[in-house]
Amino acid sequence: MVTKDQIWLWLEEVSDPEIPVLTIVDLGVVRHVELHGDLCEIKITPTYSGCPAMKTIEDDIVSKLTEKGIETVKVDLVLSPAWTTDWISEKGRSKLLEYGIAPPVDEVDKSVLFAEPPKVGCPRCGSHNTRMVSLFGSTACKAQYQCNECLEPFDYFKCLK
Amino acid sequence: MSTLFNYILKIGDDSLILGHRLSEWCGHGPILEEDIAMTNIALDLVGQATTLLNYAGEMEGKGRDADALAFLRFDREYRNLLLVEQPNGDFGMTMMRQFLFDAYRLPLLERLQKSSDVSLAAIAEKSLKETKYHLKHSSEWVIRLGDGTEESHRRVQDALDTLWRYTDELFQEDDAEKELVVSGVIPPMSEIREAWNANVNRVLEEATLTIPTNNWKHSGGRKGMHSEHLGYILAELQYMQRAYPNMEW
Ligand SMILES: [Zn+2]
């Protein structure tokens, strides 16, 4: 007899296509798991509206659970409540840091106009003497930063709230 | 419900056409970071358009999805603002167009989050988080260029002079929309105009730019009467589906 907890464990074997160091559970995109006999219903939510990885994530979930013997897997996309970086797990945050991506910091200045960029620690040397190079980075969820101490450029997983 | 269909089509088309315009910068940005920024914003907008147009198709109930609405409508059936279809011009023109749009879109999404239509509210809640970054980006560039060198100031002032005439259309509402306001589906445009004015005045002042005194305003996009530019956009956007109907890749 397969339990919901078992399904959650299996979903932890599905990695995010864009940041493979994170699982989709670490990232917080899996919102809901439901089991009805042979049918497993999963609800996922996109990180960004245009996230090109959603289709891949859906396919990966179906193939993972099918491989584990679940007969019918149904994956639905939900928009509300909207995904926030607060849903990235503690484990996920430390994996990001190890991987060289600075995890989201709690931004003090919440105003949109004339706000100061957040103070982000360098994943290489830990210094907070860093600067934002660009608000937009290699994927929708990242900004580009550079460390003023060790000069290393790095990705910052920007806060989305 | 055709009134809601029409309204969602308008804001969905805004996202689609502006997203397409920005995607034209791919590989042509003035610096690598801006090339990446503009294409990221384009991706957000095309994503928002997909969600909005899919929902519009559901409302319509004729089996059209976002692809059908994007690829198989003629220019006269498009409902986007004239502002978003204007050519990219130089980087200053693109950033000014983006700023004037973002400053309207942000307060609109903030209020749509509380829409009595729960699906529209959910889409707005999702999109708003992205639009905050867009407005931050475009407003900072308008300030940097306006309060920059003589050359950058001149160019971005020219952009403002060119685009200002398209800004009145942002706040026009027709009779059907007035009903949607009454039923709490959409906010009154007077509120959006007020929020827009406050932010635009503040940023343009910081940018040392002058608001044009010419009060002549241009509109028509919301009724399907577009400038000559939309046809060229659609020719490119729709080419594959027109040439090879029903193809998928
Ligand atoms: Zn460092």
C-alpha cells in the first residue's frame, strides 16, 4: 500500500530542470498530493509565469511515479496562492549556497521605486561587501551579483514575494 | 461571459505584443546584461499572456486556447494598447515605453488581485510579483538615462515626446467595463490613472525630464484600430501557423 508520505519521498527524486541541485520539493513547487486508489493527483505551481520548465517538471513527475508503479498520475497547475521564495526549504537554501548560488535574503526595503538592492552574502568567501550587477540573470529567478572582496561574480536567487 | 472575455483579451494582448517587441532585442541588447534583462521580461510577459489568453478562451467557450487566440486572429481582432506595439527604436525608447506601461500595469494588477473573479485574481497575484521587478528595472533606466549625459537625456526626452500621446488610452474604459467595475471584477480606471500619475511624475522629475505639453492623444488599439506596426508584428508572430496550419513543435 503506497502512502502519501511515500509519494512525497519519490517526488524528492525529481530535480528542477534549471537548477538540478534542487529537487522540486526543495523548491516548493509541489503544493499538494492526493491519492485515490490507483490515481495520484499532484498540484504544482510555477515559479514565474513564463517558466519554461513547467512542462518538463510535469513530464518528470509522471515518469518518476509511473516508474514507481503508480498507475495513473494527474498533474495540475495552480496559480494561487502564488509561489514565493519563502517556500524554498532550509535544505534547499543550503544546497543553493553550496552550489554557488546565493539564496534569497529577506529584503528590508520593500518599495518598488527607489529601493536599495538587497545585501547579499558571497557564496564563495561569505563577504557581504557585494554589489548587484543586474537585476536579471541567467534564468527568470536570478539576479547577477559580484563580490567586491574576492571579485567572484555569482548568481543570486532573487526574492519573490 | 463575453464582457469579461473582451476585457481579458485586452490585457492579454498587451502582454503578448509587448513581450514580442522585447523579444526582438534578443541578441541586439546594448550590453549583455540588458540583452538578458529584456528577454527575461519578455518571457514573463509571454507567460502572463499565455495564462490570460487561455482564461479568455475558457470564458469564450468556443474551444479556443491561447495559441488559437495568438496565432489565428487578424490585426483588427487584437485589442492591445497602441503604446505596446510602437517600434523599439533605441534603448531609451524601449525603456520609456516599458516604464509608461509598467507604471500602469502595476497598480492595475494590485487591484485585480482583489477581483471578484477568483481566476483573474489568481493570475493578477502571480503576475504582480514579476511586474514589480519590471517597473524597478524600467524606472531606474529612465532616471539613469534622463539624468545622464546630454545625449542620453536628449534621446529619452525624444522618446517621452513620441510616446506621451499614447498614454491616455491606458485609462479609457467602455460601457461594458463600467459594468465590470460595478460588479467588482475590475477597478475603476480613474484609480489606476491616479496611481500612474503619482509614479510617473516622481520618476520623470528625478530623471530631469519634461512632460510634453502637447495634449493631443492617440487611441484606437482597444477597439482594434491599430497603427501600421501591428501588421508587421503579426506577420512574424503568426507566420508558422499561417504557413503550416496546426503544426506543433
Ligand atoms: Zn567573495
